[in-house]
Amino acid sequence: MNREALIEATKRQMPEKRFKHVMGVVETAVSLAERFGGDVDRAWLAALLHDYAKAWPIERMERVIREEGLPAELLEHDKELWHAHVGAWAVRQEHGIDDEAVLDAIRYHTSGREGMTQLDVIVCLADYMEPGRDFPGVNKIRKLAEHKLEEALVAGFDSTILHLVDKGRRIFPLTVLARNDLLRQIEHRRQESAHI
Amino acid sequence: MNREALIEATKRQMPEKRFKHVMGVVETAVSLAERFGGDVDRAWLAALLHDYAKAWPIERMERVIREEGLPAELLEHDKELWHAHVGAWAVRQEHGIDDEAVLDAIRYHTSGREGMTQLDVIVCLADYMEPGRDFPGVNKIRKLAEHKLEEALVAGFDSTILHLVDKGRRIFPLTVLARNDLLRQIEHRRQESAHI
């Protein structure tokens, strides 16, 4: 795998502003992986490719979902989720990426999912808090991420949920499942450490 | 069915304060059914019985779920949801209530569900806004309920979701599915009326 070529290919998929965001996510994901003992190479790769199909026309995403054997139920879900699954398909197709851990981190970076891996959490969290992000609550997320990976992502999901409630928009059920699962893990860890 | 006997039996299941809440829900559900052309008798019955098992000891609820053929997955869900399903079982068992529409309105009054019936919505909404309720946002819900049933329940669910996020607690996935579904219905109706 040629890193420079992958960076160039990614850059070609999107406007300059989106690419700047992607490189912010790469920087943040790598630093989170280092901080929490994660897999730095996979964090780099998944972060670089997470928005690969984000700027593709919606019709192109729909065609890929219909014709390339992606789960048909995706079409019933919110369109904002499409680019993540289509992106995972595209980087396998175009660059031979076949590491399922990396592909899953790409697939679930927008919604999260129940049973998130550490890599999933890192990419999803980096997407919330990369240096270019600016929204109510982002500094709380960054602060938490100094020490607590799961707590920081819960705060990220909270910000999304509050925003969607405020706007009267639908909430991804997967995000709620992911958040509930992280809360269970946090609670479990607290109980364990109380018993030491 | 003897209404007085049912009221007395319900009263015996719970402390005075809870029973007062129940009678508030009855009053509100009946008035919502009248306002929106719903089934007043069913609204009365489902509202009266919605919290039938609410004050039962948690061990009794667990025993019913395990031994009486209720969905075992309930045990993995939050305990706050148990009383609704156990209540539906109890009123069938003890009072021969076998109207599935009424039983469903009891079962889903706490969480909501995808594809809520008008009766489900009325009981769930009445539970949010009965005269004894006092929480941030309750007046907005009451105001909306003067004209818009689904919008009012979305506001109810919003208040629950905001509260749970604020407290760092888990959100019922069914509530999010119910809210998303109501938002879809509202949107659909808006588009239809725009075409008239």
C-alpha cells in the first residue's frame, strides 16, 4: 500500500474543504490510537478513507447500493448513512483494502453501532473532534478524550442527538444502540474498579 | 365489564399518589379521544389499566416474564419497560381483557413503538400531559395537543430523550423508532396537504 497514492486518490474524491477535514481526522485518529494503545496504522488508514464517498452524487451512491450487493435496507435508512457503506465498498474495489476491521470503522463512522471496536470508536470520535470542528460541546468532547475514550464518544453522540431533537429531525437508531452500549461498558468498568 | 370494579381493582395495585396519576391519565386520554375522533371507550380502558403493574415488586415482574411466556428479551431491556408488558398480561389474566388494541396500548405506553396506533398515541401522550405532570416542556406538549396529536407526542418523546441525555442514561431504542416514525408521518401529511 502506497500511502501517498492513497492520499492523492482520496483528495480526488472531494472538494478541498472536505479533504482538509479528512486530514484533520487522520491526525486526530492517530493521536487517539497512540494515546489509548490502539492500532495506529489501521487508525491512519480508516481515518483517511472514512469519507471517501462523501462527496459522490447521491445517484451514484444509490446505484452502488442497488447494483453491488450492499444491504438493500440501506436505501430505507437516512441518506447521510449511505456514504459510509459506499465508501467501504469503494476503497475495497479501487484500492484493494480488505481489512474488515478498517472497512467496519469506515462503515460505522457516522452512526456508530452496538459492539463498537476500539478502532470504530477512535475513527468516529476523531470525526467529531478533529481541529476543524466547531459546534456546541466540541471542547467538552476534546477534554474527555484526553483520558476517556468511551465517555468522549458518548458526549459526541449526545451532541448529535441534542442537535437532531432541536431540529425536529430523525435520530439514527444505531447511534442510540451504540450510545447505550458504551454507557453499559462505562458502568461495568466503574463497578469493576469499585471492587478492586 | 364492570367499570367500578375495574377502578377498584386498579386502585388496589398501587399507592394513592400513583392512582391519582392514573385517573389523570384517564381524564386526559378520554378528552384526547373525543378531540381527535378516537375510540373513547378503549382510551378509557387502556388509560385506566396502563400502570396496573407499575408498583408491583420487581421480583414479581421478573417472575411473570420468566414463567408466563412473555418475551424473554424483555429481561435484557430496561426494567422501566417491564411493568407495561407485565401489566398487559395481568389485566388479561385477572380481568379477562382480551382486546389486543387495548393490550398493545398498555404494552407500549412507556416506550412507544414503530407504527403506533391512534390509541397507542393517545395513551402515551396522556401519560405525559395529565394534569398532575410537571416537568420542563410539559406546557408545550399540552399546547400542541390542542390541535396536533403526533406533534405533541414527538414533543413528549423529545422531553424524555433530552432528560436521559442530560442524566447520562440509556435511551429506549423503541422510543427513537416511534419518534422517527411519527416524524415521517408528519412530513408525509405536510407534503400531501401542500399538494391539495
